[in-house]
Amino acid sequence: MKIISTHEAPAAIGPYSQGIVVNNLFYSSGQIPLTAEGVMTEGDVQAQTHQVFANLKAVLAEAGASLETVVKATVFIKNMDDFAAINEVYGEYFHTHKPARSCVEVARLPKDALVEIEVVALVK
């Protein structure tokens, strides 16, 4: 088991890691729209979703994986009315490769984020 940590994504805000590699699979912790410096991204749900993907790309790269090797994504959203807007941004990152996905509305996310995404990916 290998713990993943990079300064290119926000540090964990609790007693957990940015991700873990076990055998040839990377399991990310949920990424919210904090910058690498820990500042919440301002703007609408689409701006926040772009920041989440920047964070995911950073932890995936540190693990030796990429968006192209993601096999499963779980999307947590504060408001299901934002589903189409999030999907539009999500499709920019997963336009040819389409991993399995779940999406659920939740009552509240850490730091009052509008979106959080976690992934499982194959390590190269």
C-alpha cells in the first residue's frame, strides 16, 4: 500500500490521505474545489467542478494514473438542479473515455462546496 501526497492539490483537511494505491489501483479521497493552497474556488458550480478536476488530475498524476485510466467516479452534489451544469464540465474531461459513475445529492459537503468527486483508477 502506498499513500499518495502532492503539493499540486489541497492537503487533506482531516485524518486521511489524498489517495492510496493498492496493487495496481488508485483510490482517491473526495476532491472538493479547494486550490492547492487550500482556498475555496469562488464562482458557480461549473467553476468549482473545473477546480475539482484540476485536483483529481494532480493526485492521479502523483499516483502514476490519469483521467484516461479512471474506472469509476463518484460525484457528490449539493443540489441535483446542478446536475446538467456539472455534467457539462464532467464531459469536457471524460469525452472519449467514459468510466462508470454514480452521482448523488447530499445535504452538505465539506467547506460548503457545491461538488465533490472521488475516483478509482488503474495505475500505469
